Amino acid sequence: SCCCVISFIYAFNAVGNRRVLWDDLKQIDVDFISDNTPWCIMGDFNTFLESSESNMGLPRRNNSISEFRNCICDIGVSDLRFTGPIFTWWDGNTSSPLLRKLDRAVVNSTWLSTFDLSSAEILPRGISDHCPVVVGLGVHCERIKKPFQIFHYLLEHERFFEVVSHA
């Protein structure tokens, strides 16, 4: 068996309010994450890391991005490999849409060595303006197919076919 820590993120829209989250993640890293603890942090970070993660490039003020980058660097996590669209958020504007990668799964190196087959899947947006992110461990769980079995005495019961037909 293996233990791991998974943190779910729903970051504030305001840059200043997100600073508390970055500080909290750094404190979690110090207090709870040892060198041998796999850690996955996933959710809506409400900011992005690179100009390629927005169809409009970097905003003029990018304090939000540099603070997020610093946090990611300080706690030693990186994006988990993923499949699906790069942009996970849409502003709802159909004429000139703004698209960004605000949702992601990041992991530490211990996660990568422990769950080396793990990956994230970015699912279609659906009714939300965000795409859901699902993390799989890449572990194949083999299901044992058992044949249908029935006790013979049930078939011989006088009301068996009546009950089955009714059901």
C-alpha cells in the first residue's frame, strides 16, 4: 500500500487573495510533505504559467503569473503529463474568445516516481466555463469476469417464471 497527499484547488479570482493560497501551499509542503510523500495538487488555479497557455499571450501586468511560477518552483512541483485541450477555460465571448489554461494537475517528483504511469485527462467543458481534470494512476485493474450462476432449486420453484416475468 502507498500513501499520498492530494490537494484540491479553487483559487480566488483576485491576485491578492491568491497570495494566501500560494503561502498555504508552501506551508503544506514544509509541514506535511516529506521527501518520500507523493503530492498531487489539482484544480482551478485561476492563473497560468506561460504565454502559450493563453490565446492572447501574457497580460501587460503579469504579477499573477510570476507569483504562481515562484510558488510552483518553491514547492517543487510540475505539470503532470496530460491529454486533451491545452485551454481549460473560456470567457464565454463567442466573437473574440479568451482561452486560458487555468485548470491543471501538478505533482512532485516523488509522485512521478511512485505513480510513473499516472496522467491527467482534460475533459470537455460541458456546461461550465472550465474543463474538468481527471487524474488516473495508470494502474490497470483487471476485473475477474465471473459467469452468471443460479441455484438449480430456484429454477424448479413453482413460481420462478412468474416472478421473473413480473420483474
